[in-house]
Amino acid sequence: MTDMPYQQPGAQPAATPHKRRRVFRWVFLGVQLLFLALLIIGIVGNSGSCEGLTGQELEVCQAGTGIGTTIGVGLIIGLWVAVDLILALTWLVFRKR
């Protein structure tokens, strides 16, 4: 015997439940890719700024570039963590139970 409920002849079939869309997952992955690209651009973008310098000027320029890149990468990672925490809290508040 089948488990299907009885339907009257000519009646519309019951609507089938739609597959849940995973929009949040794709938004989350998009944000992760954006921050990863930003991080790579931030690291690679400061590599050739000491051309034409020699001696102590070159050393100071390389040290400054290294320190600046480290600070920039740290800020990007800090912002990345903050955005991920906001997204996680949003997901916890609005998820369906």
C-alpha cells in the first residue's frame, strides 16, 4: 500500500517543498575570496618601491616597506576576522531552526 494521501479527482497536487537555497554559504565564500584577493594584492603590491636606491637609503626603504606591509596585512586580517564574526552572528540570529 502506498503512503500517498488521497486526492480528489481534478484537484491540484500539493506543492512540493522547494530545496533550501544556500545563499548565505555563497555570500560567505564570496567574502572570503574578496579578502584573500585583498591580502595577496596587499602583499605583492609593495614589492618594488625601493628601486634606484643604494646604501643606507636602500636599507631604510626596505625596512620601511617591510614594516608597512606587515601593518597593512595585519589590518586586512583584523578586518577579515571582524567581518567573519559579524557574518557568523548574523547567521546564528537569522537561521531557521
